[in-house]
Amino acid sequence: MTTPASSPPPAAPAEDPGSQALGDALRSGLRVLRFVMLLVFGIVLFSGMFTVEPNEVAVVLRFGRPVGTGAEQLLKPGLHWAFPYPIDEVVRVPVGQSHSVASSIGWYMTTPEQDAAGKEPPARGSLVPGVDGYTITADGNIIHARATLKYRIADPAGYAFRFASASNLLQNALNNALLDASAQFTADAAIYRDKLGFKDAVLARLGESIERHQLGITLDPFDVQVIAPLDVRPAFESVLAAEQERSRKINDARGYANEVTLKAGGEAEAVISIGRSASNRLVSAVSAEASYFNEQLPHFERNPALFSRRRLAETVELVMTNAQDKFLFPARNDGEPRSLRLQLSREPAKLSSRETPKP
């Protein structure tokens, strides 16, 4: 039995040119779509890259909530990635630099040019409501006060998210501190006598507000200026000059009083010292004479006549020590008196040529 020969496969039907063109178009479109998708993915991938600069930290908000907990929320300086907006939002907080806030009340109207040049506007006779700021002191006077606060951010998350604008809140707290401090001081004390105390009062009230609101900042040294209104400043300065003159004269009087008191005290001590020395010398002399008398008393008691003659001789010797001429007149044995003739106007002794006469 013979096996029939296998027949060749049937030929593929010829493809329609239109279908072939459609397939090529679809394949080309898919390739373009893949490329576009890859391009969009790359754009999305690289658009989420951001850099945190030095002296700042960043917080990523995903649908309005911080990503991470605690210290993990704060992104350090460097390269980071986040989903594009509106999924993620990057909030940057400058923590390594000093920020400043100036009060917006209490100061007269001035221009930036005048502030830069340090000039004051001319006095206008009265304050302009709504333009010139001022504060009222404890004694009912009006003064001008302003402060410029400098601070650094210590709690970035609290500073950025606890309030919508922490700087505005801080400015309001500074304004309230100026008003509160002005109400505690008289105008004279705030402007002249206790400027440091006024500044400390502003700082104390401001510190209470910062702690109560938990702003997450630390304060740097700041400046507070307090002056009298421009129209009445000459009167304030006159009062200050009078007070200074009064203080100067009081100090001079006290210095003179102290000088006189010290001088009188020194003279009194000198007189007392001289008196004590004289008293000690007198007591010593009297004591020595008493001792000498007690020593000579036994000799006198043994032979009063001999003691008297000896004392007489000692006295005469002491008296005649510097006498130029000495004349002795012994007593007469018969007891009769002697006659003594004195030549009172005798001739002076002749001087030698080498001797100089005394005046």
C-alpha cells in the first residue's frame, strides 16, 4: 500500500495594506507613549528633589501633616526628596540666622530717609492722631518709645506651625510690652532716671508672652529708645539740667562737709594727743620729783642744816652757771653789816679788731 505524499502548507493570506499601516502606527504610538511615560516619571522624580541650605532646616508636609515624628521631622542641610505639590509641601525655617522685629506703636511719624540719617522731623505743635504714636506713663504724661527685637529660632517646628505668622505675633507682644512698661514708670524715670529699668520691664513682659505662647525662640540683646515729645523736649531738658545742677551742688556741699568734718576730727585728735603727751610728761615729772623727794628725805632728817647748805650750794651753782662776773661777800665775824657799792655804768670792754660788734 502506498502512502500519499504530504501536501505543502497553505500560503498565508496577503495582509491588507491599511491594517499593516494601522499596526505600525499603534506600535509607534506605544513607543512614544513609553518614552513620554519615562520622561514624565523622570520629571516627577527629579522635581521632587530639593536642597536644604545651611543655616536652615526643612519640614515636609504630606497632605498638610508633618512627615516623621520628633527630631525626624527636621531635615538637615543637604539634598532631599519629596512628592510634588499638592501631595507634599516643603516648609523651610531659617534657624541659623538672627531675625529682627520692630515695634509699630509709640513713635512719632518719620521717613526712612530721616531714620537712616538720624534726623528728627520738626515739631508740629501737637501730635497727629493716627500718624504719630505715643505711650502714656504712670504719671499721665506722653512719651515716645520704640524697640527693635532680635531673636533666633530654637524650636523650628513650633515656630513654623504653631501660629500662622509668628513674627506678627511677636511684634504684637513687643507693642504690648512697651505699653505695659510705660504704664509702670513716670516720664522722668523712663526717659532719664531709670532707662535700664524701663528696658528690663519691657524684656520681662515680652519674655512672659513668649513663654506663654511657646514661640520657640531665644532673644538676643535688643534696643529700646525712649524720648520726650518733640514739642516739650526743651522743657524736659531744662528740668534735667536743673536736677543735675542741684545734684552737683548737693555733692559739693557734702564733699565740703566731709572735708571740714575730717579736718576738725584731725585737729581734735591732734589736740587730744598733745594734751595726753603733756599730761604724761607732767605725771612723769611729778613722779620723778616725788621719787627724788622720797630719796632725799632721810638725808634731811639726819642733818637738816647740812642738807640745806648742800642744796643751797647746788642751787647757787646752777644759777651762776652763765653769770659773767661772780662776787663773793663772806659774812663778818663781828656780825656787823657790810656796805656794797656798785658802779652800774662801767665802761664796756674794748673789742679786738677781729671781733665783730653785735647789734
